[in-house]
Amino acid sequence: MLATGLTAAHADTPISDLLQRHLTVGVWAGAPLGLSGRLGAAWPLDKELSVTAGQEWGTEGKKQFIGFRALYLGHGVGWGGVDLAHWRTKQQPLMASKETDYYGLEAQLLVVRAGVMWPEGQPTRPRLTLGLGISY
């Protein structure tokens, strides 16, 4: 929604282009990171698809990611993405073990994201990720 407002109000400004095409930013609440903020770079492949990479810092851990995000313009505006990620939890993560490294895949559609992550060295014990928030 933030990105949509910027698109309509400032479609031809350099700041709008920087935000929409070359950054990924967001605020989330969910498992396992708790409350978190996301910041990263985006490399546009075309008007609707970008490669993203960055970091997310949370109250209960952190996450490094690389993935894709897409902007859907056909029937209104929407966005989503898919990330390969590495999580490192702190003392009291949500739905995960403390002080553990996880690797997995996470998908976002509008304000919801969900995924699966596996603890390092324990591929038979996957955990779910789930969150609500906004990022682009």
C-alpha cells in the first residue's frame, strides 16, 4: 500500500524510482523473528520483476535473504515475492529453537508471508514461518 501510494502520487520522481525499483523495505510481525524490519537492495529485471537481497532484523533473531519480488499490474496493484533465507534465532524465538541457524524458503503475497525452514544439521525437523506486515 505504501508503494501504491508512492506510485500514484510521484510516478516520475527520482525518489519514487529509487524506492520502487532499487530497494526492498518492510515491517513485519511473525514467527520466528518477532517484530522485525527489512532492508535490502533490488535489481530490476523488467517493470514487474526484481531480484532482491538483504537483511531483516527482529526482536527474536535476524534473517539474510535473496529472492525475487513481483508487482502485479493487470487487475489492480498487488505484489509478492519468494526468498531463500538464513535465519539466526535469539533466546526466545516464536515457533523455533533458541540460538539456532535455519535455512529455508519463504513466500509473500500482499501483507501475508509464510514459509518453511530447516534447522542446520537436522533436515527432518522443519519449522513453519508465518507473518503479517508490509514490505516491498
